[in-house]
Amino acid sequence: MWVLSGKEVVRIFEKIGWKIARQKGSHIIMIKDDGAITLSIPNHKEIAKGTLRSLIRSAGLTFSEFEKYGKRG
């Protein structure tokens, strides 16, 4: 699992179809189409591995699905 910043995680979720709803303090709130599920992504230099895993699970994805959108290079 990689070390990603909050902004990088937001960019990957945007590629998947999530939208930024708002930002409150150091957290960026993202929603999917109907707004039934929200993700609260910390806008930190490094996202903890457990936090990233939890965000991916909350979005209903597997790590390999998430990884496809976040390929570097």
C-alpha cells in the first residue's frame, strides 16, 4: 500500500466518480451521486494506511480497484 497525501486521495476518488461536497477544517467531504454515502478525507501530507483502507472500504471498493485509478506514471 502506498503513502498518499489527502489531495492525491481526493484526486483518485474524483476519477472514480466522487465529488467534493465541502471542506470543513482539515477534512474534505466527498459524496457519490445520490449523496447517501459520504467520505471524510483528511487533508494531510500523509494519510495513515488504516485510514486509507477504511476510506476504500466505505466507498465499496477493494484496494485493487482503487489502485487501478491511482496508478502512477
